[in-house]
Amino acid sequence: MQGHNKDHDRLLIKFIIAAIMLCCVMAVSCCLGSSGITLSDVIRYFTGRSEELSRTTVTILGRIRVPRTVTAALVGGALATVGCVMQGLFRNAMADPSVLGISSGAALGAAVAIVTGLNGVIIWEAFTGAYIGAVIGAAVTWLMVFVIASHNGRYDTSSTLLAGIAISSLMSALITVLMTLHMEQMERVYLWMLGTFSASTTGKTRLLLIVVAALMPVVIFIAPRIDVLKLGREAAQTLGVNYKGTLLIALGACSCLLAFCVANSGIIGFVGLIIPHIVSFFKVTRMRGRVIMSFMTGAVFMVLADTICKTIVAPGELAIGAVTSLIGAPYFLFLLIGSRIRSKKEKVSL
């Protein structure tokens, strides 16, 4: 019991440190941009002293920088959480949010909206056709994966993984065909798929916040059951855990999170893959703690990456997907090489 309390206290300390870091990087991100805004201006804005600021500063913070920064934090946290859950469910350290095909399905939905001209349709506080198309595309993809993976009432991780890979390949092929047939729109589709937070609005951010606030507690609540699922179907049922129900809830919540992330920012790679590995260095072993720390670490990482995107080539902007890949790919290779070196040392010692 004392050991459990110590683990809880350590997790709480790590969470507080991560929360402080997140607040700091978000404040700095809000300061940086084409218009000069000081840290004191940001503090005044968040502490409810907006009357002390100029109208221009309030507009820039309220309509551009705060929605963008909050969206980056939410997307980063959600992608990292989905990656953590995927690696736990599939018992594969290489699993990431893309294994379900949801990202590709959402991208196809957005691409269809762009090439058909529906992207210009504004629906309720600047929700574009691409945004709605991405959510619909993700929902259709999840339904296809669910139907294909289900067999005689059984539903397991292996069939889900295979169905997700197949659907993802199909969706990617359809996107390629669509871009080839509509060359005049290819650049817009390609830029959207690379990922960006520049289209963030207050309405989109609020909706994403509601989705994340509603689904993250669900993922955190069922996280201990995912630890049991790692033991296999028979062991889970022996311990009283509903294998199929837990799997469906976890994958359903993650798919919904992923759908709205892609709709808000496009496809962003490597976040869901590397952040859970980074969390491993925090010595957090239980799934509930890993989910919480993955969310916080992913949020910090994404805000930092977005800050690089909008400042390194200012007044231009880099694609967020390119920056996360440039950071994530070398780090992942470093982890891979390190694991091989450790395995060789263990063999030599034996």
C-alpha cells in the first residue's frame, strides 16, 4: 500500500512539473509571431486584465495566438495519448495512431471537400467543408474497420490491426488518385495533409476542447483494463475484464480523438510514436500514469514544434508535420540503435 502511495505521489509530482512546463511554453508561444507581444501582455490577458491592453493586442491573442496554441496543445496531447493506447493494446512499441487508418480516412474526406469546392462552405463559426469532410471520413473509416474486423461476434486486436492497415492503404491510394485527377487542387490538398495550426479558430478550438475533455477521462478510466488486456483474451476474461467491450471503448475513444485532431490540423506524424517512448524515461509503467504523462508530454512537444514552425522562417511558416518528422525520426532512430546496443550487451553478459 505504501509503495502504491509512493508511485501515486511520484506521478503527481511529474504531472505538476509537466503542467508548469506546458504553461510556460504556451505563454512563450503566444508571445512569438509577426506582431510584438510581451510576456506581461499574455499574463494580463489570461488573468482577466484585458482592459489594460490595446484592442489590437486583445484581437491578436484572442482570435489568433491563443486558439492556435491551445489547439496545438490539445492535438499534441491527444495524438500522444492515442499512440500510448495503441502501443498498449497491440503490444507493439512500433504502433502509432495511423494503424487504424483513421488518419488516412480523415485526410480523404478533407481532400474530397477541397477538390469538389466544398471547402469554401462555412458552417457555424468557420467550420469549413474540409473540417466536416475530415470528421465524416474518419467516421466512415472506423465503421469499415469495425465491420471488417468483426467475425462471428469476435473482435480482437489482430483483426483490427490488419483491417486498419488495409483500409489505410486503400484510403491513401484514393487520395493519390484524387490528387492526380485534380492537379489544380493538388497543392492545397498536399499542404493540408502536411499539417498546420494556422487555420485554428475559437470555434474549432472550443469544440476540440469539449471532445478532448469528454474522451480523455474515458481513456484514463479504462487504462488499467488495458494493462490486463496485454496478458491476452483468456487471462483478461479470467480476471473479470470484458475483452471485447474494453477494446471497443478504447479504440472508439481513440478514433474520435484522432478524427478531430486530423480535422483541426491535418496529418501529423511521429508524435503518437515517440512520445510514449519518451514517457518511458519517466519510469511510469502503469497504463493510467503513462496515458496522463503522454498527454502532458505530447502537449508540450507540439506547442514547441508549432513555435518553431511559425518563427524559424517568419513571416512564412513551416508545415508542422515536417517539423515533427525532422525531430521525431532521428530520435526514434536513436532509440532503435540504443535498444540494439543494449540487447547486444545483454547477450554478451549472458
